[in-house]
Amino acid sequence: MKVTNTVWHWRWKAHLSTLNEVKGEASYFPYIEDLRAFDNRDYPKTVKDWIKARKTGKPKTKYAAIKMFLIDLVEKGKAKKLGSGAFRTVYGFNENPNVVLKYARGGYDDAMRMNKEDFEIARKYPSISPRVYAHDDEWTWVYMDYVEPAITDNDGRYYEAVRNTFPAVTKYIMANVNDYLPINPYDPDELMLVLSTAAAKLSRKDRRSPRTRRGRGIEDWVDRHKEGLLKVAGPTFIQLSKAMVEYDISPQELRQANVGYGKDDKLIIIDSSIFED
């Protein structure tokens, strides 16, 4: 058999195709060359240098310089600040609205760890996470797919996305909701709570997460239906279960705004900053 007929060949061919696409990254990832250029500049390393930089109005650190660069893009109307958390800020760009930049403010370890975890979860669990592309060596910034957040509304899109992402498990939940499961099965956030609790508990047997009465009721329901849930668990549900264990994701965090619409309106986890340290 020729090498060109092997599964390895076709997987490698697909990988090379992806690499070729990324060669045009300067246009696909707006301002990536500008961001990379910050690694080649000298920034203050001593107290005297810091004082001098402050007096001249120059940024004291690389991280401050990158922040000023991004703020300038926003002020010029070339970029938009899409959101901000405790450690990171997310920017979108007019030149390519399909990707976003997550910037770790201040160069804090926690912030850069979150950027790295975004990349790792995308590589390990692609069914439940947005694709992450370019990043710098320190994980100061990463480019990743833009994901529209899932929000409960009247059009039922979020509810349908939950059922389409985990069809067999949600069907099982709906069929057994009358077994003292304390939720509204037509509320997508409550349905997600059952799904995420089951995903975590099936692999993380020794801990009880929710402290509320309803949380206990959901966990008790999962305990009674372990065998049934395992029988219908599909590949995406299994990836979710593994990710929740590896990154210690709390079931209560997988809800609207923290999950979004990926390919074919399937749900994916938007932000690794919801993971516990």
C-alpha cells in the first residue's frame, strides 16, 4: 500500500493545508505583526529605567505598551472592545470580524494561564471549544474564533442548541424529568445545569458541587440515572465530561453567556476564565 493511501497521509495533508492557510495570517489576524514586534523592543528593567520611562511618557512594560496600542486602535475605530473580565480584555477587529484577540492585562500569571488554557482545551476538546490560532510565547495574547454568546430569548435558539449538541442525553432527561428532577425542562439554562452536573459527576464521583436544595435534587437524580446516562452519552458529552474534570469546571458556570454558538449552532464553551484555579 502506498503512503498516499494511508489515513496518516490524509491527516497530514489536512494539517499542511491548515498551515498554508495560516501563512496569510497578517491579513487573517489583524495587527498580528504589530503585536509580535513588541517582543523585539527594549523595555525598562531597573527602577531608574522605569522612572525615566515614566517621565518621557513611554510605557514602562511591554504589557502596558500593548494595552496602549490596542486602546489606540479602538479610539481610531479600527477595533472594538467586546468585553473585559478580571484579568483579560477581548477585542474585535473591523478587518476580520470572525476572529477576536484575548489580551492578558498586566502580564499576570493567571491571565496568561487562561490564554494558554483556551489553547489547550481547543486542542484536546475541539467539539466543545472555539478554535484558537496564533499566540505569543508568553501567552500575552491569543487569536481565536469569534463566538456568539448563547442567551435565553423568545426564539428558542439556545434551547434548540442544547438539544442539538447533546441529543441523546437531553432526550433521556426529558423522558425522566418526572422522577423528581427539580427543573423546568424547557429552560435551556436549567437543562444545561443538569447536563453539566451529570458530565461532572459521572467522572468526578467524590464531590457534591451545588449547595442549594435544587442542586442536591439534581445530583440525586443523576445518581439514580447514572447507568442510563452512560448508555446514551455521545462523543460531545464525553468530551464535556473529560474537560470538566481536567479543568475543574463548576457545573453552575456552563450557562448563558459562558457558552455560545459554534458550528451548526452547536454549543461550545466560550471562556476558560470560568475554570477554577
